[in-house]
Amino acid sequence: ALRASFATKAQKVNQNHQHHFQPQASFKVAVLGAAGGIGQPLALLTKMSPLVSDLHLYDIANVKGVAADLSHCNTPSQVHAFTGASELANSLKDVNVVVIPAGVPRKPGMTRDDLFNINAGIVRDLVAAVADNCPDAFIHIVSNPVNSTVPIAAEVLKQKGVYNPKKLFGVTTLDVVRANTFVAQRKNLKLIDVDVPVVGGHAGITILPLLSKTKPSISFTDEEIEELTVRIQNAGTEVVEAKAGAGSATLSMAYAAARFVESSLRALDGDGDVYECSYVESNLTELPFFASRVKIGREGVEAFVSSDLQGLTEYEQKALEALKPELKASIEKGFAFAQKQT
Ligand code: NAI
């Protein structure tokens, strides 16, 4: 049950909607940055969820076309467009889950940290609006560098007096999706069975797949571990280079973000068996933010799967210690940015 069944669920939803509208749709989801490369396919996948009653699409660019287009899909949710800062507050009213993929993506040669100067301010301003309009919502941060934008979001929410660490999530689902795909390919396993926890952060060596904790339990040679770990860490750059200046991962990212939205909605709906990896406030290590598997419930993070960090291999233990200084620096950079503003 730890395994995500997003694909199969989505297919079921699709079949059902050809016959009747689902009665249980009741959650409102907002996507901030909905006209973008991630925002559009994410909106499409979220439109397919039977749990969504209203889909709010916000962007500084015109989103009316995206909303009109999506609104013709005969799935239950109503689609609403909000364009420009004057419509931001309304886009957030009564919303249960806010997903933020607004901001610039990488080009070849850039690290995620190179995006800091532009995206830090975008995330700060959008999260301030979330604090003012739907402080109780689950907040999913997609905009990079996630290692810093999540601490920025936390600081903004604290300044507004509404910070709930259980409801602020950095979206690292794509790292898990990639790890599952690459491990299944390399070991000739059925994809649906494979689940690899990925911990740490969401950039370069801070992305740490715990291959020793793969389900089903399988053994890897040292060469396989090195090759798979490096590929999972650099998978984003693989896409950036293949797109040759046209951006970074958008379709696989939308798939991953939609899975995380669906998991959150299931949790809000009372499903007691929802586990995802996410970059959240944490005391699993000495770092204030850390990605790990968490159990998600109606009130957000309910528990940490701390056993994932126990009994690590020597390779994983070394990699964990090696990622800490970089992740710490990214967290502090986020804090410093948010504090400088006040
Ligand atoms: P994009 O450039 O295609 O789309 C970004 C959208 O954000 C545009 O429509 C733009 O108008 C909008 N936007 C910019 N400023 C805004 C503001 N203040 N308010 C509302 N909307 C605003 O970029 P793409 O490819 O969709 O990537 C978005 C972000 O997601 C980037 O920061 C990228 O690095 C990040 N990303 C994160 C991943 C993860 O695993 N967490 C994976 C891939 C990308």
C-alpha cells in the first residue's frame, strides 16, 4: 500500500467519467503558475481527479485559454481562471491544496541554485498571499531551488503568524518517480512493484536514493548502486540538456506533482494509508528541513518513517553525511533571504 498507484487510479477515473460524474468531488485545488510548462499538464492531470470540485488556475500570464480548454473535459471539477496579481487573492479563497510551480526553469549549464535570485521573490510573494487567504491549506512547493524555497515559505508563514509545519511540503516526488523507473529498468522488475525512498533534498548530491530500502527487497552490486545513484541525482540535468535551452522537466514533473496532489487529497478525505516522500520541517537529522517518507493525514504530516534512516549501508551513510553541508547552506540561504525582507 506504500506504493503509489497514480497511473492505474488515473486510468480508472478516466473510465468512470465516460458514464457519470463522481459524487465525492469536494476539494478545491489552486495551481499558481498554471500557464507554464509544468502548470498546464499538472492542471490537466488534476482535472482528472474525482476528488476535485474546483480547479483554480492562477498565473501572471493569461490563463483564460488554458482554463477554457480544460473546462471542456467532462470530469467533475469546475475550472476557474485568475490572471494577474489583482486576482491572486480570489484564486486562493477556500482552497484546500495550493501547488506552486511558478518561476523560471533551468537552462543548460545552470544549477537549481542559479534560479534563486528570481524564484525566491516569486515564492515569497505567493506564499504571503496564501497566508492571507487560505492559511489552513496544504502548500506544495515545486519552484526551485526547493532546498531554499521551502525555508523561505516557512519564514514568510511565520512572519504572518500562520506557519503550520505539518502542511508545508517541498515536492520531491519526481525523484521517487525517477528512482522507481530507473531501478525497474536496470533490474528488470515490474514498475508497479518498485518503491525507492529518496531522502535529503532536491538538488544534485542532496538527492539521496536509499536503494538498500527498495521494495521489493533486491540486491545491487556496488557498480549498480553508484550508477543508479548518480543517474537519479542528475536526471533533471539529463532533461535540461535534451531540451537544449527550452526548459527543464515539465511532463514527468506534472505527473509527479499530480501524484502528490492526489495523495494529499486522499489524506484529506480520510484515507489512513497515505505515504509519500517530501521535503518538510523535520527532526530526523540535525537539519531543520529534510526529505523523507512521511505519513500524511487530514492535518498534514502525521508521522515520519524514521526506520528509513536506520541500518543504512556504508555508501548511504557516507552520502548522507556528505549532503548535509550543502543542504544546510541552502536552508540558511533561504532563511537569510526571508529575514532580510523584514
Ligand atoms: P515555465 O517558465 O514554463 O512556467 C512558469 C510559469 O510561472 C509561467 O507561466 C510564468 O508566467 C509563471 N509565473 C512567473 N512568475 C509568476 C508569479 N509571480 N505568479 C504566478 N505565476 C508566475 O517553467 P516550468 O518549466 O513550469 O518550471 C516551473 C518551476 O518548477 C521552475 O522553478 C523549475 O525549476 C521548477 N521545477 C521543479 C521540479 C521539482 O522536482 N520540484 C522539477 C522541474 C521543475
